[in-house]
Amino acid sequence: MVAGNNEQAVHEALNLMKFNEHDGELLCLLGRIHHEADAREEAVNFWNSAQRVWQEADEDFMPLVEVRTILEDNDL
């Protein structure tokens, strides 16, 4: 992501999602992009989607741990 170029980053990530809509890493990236753009609800939706994708993962799977930590943060 280039600072201030969130629209292009979202566009590219959504295009990649066409190949695999259950890509947890892309869902997390979209969450981060929307969070940086102060679009809290959309960010949380993407992070929740990533969490659902990884629901069967090991408890110590770091991307899942990171998403859970983000979602537990009250200062989103």
C-alpha cells in the first residue's frame, strides 16, 4: 500500500478476491486498508470474515491471533 492510495489498493485486492473469496490474507489486508481510511465497520467486517476463514486453524496460527487481537481492541 502506498500512503494515501487506498482506493487503488482496495480495487486491486477486490480483483484478487475474484480468484479466491476465502483468502484470509487478502481479507486482513482489506481490513487494514479500511481501518486506515477510518471505515471502521468495513474493517471489522473484513477481519471477521478472515476469522471465519481461519476458524479451523490452530489456536496459535499467527494471522488468526493477530486478527483476534485487533478485534478485541476497543480502540478500533
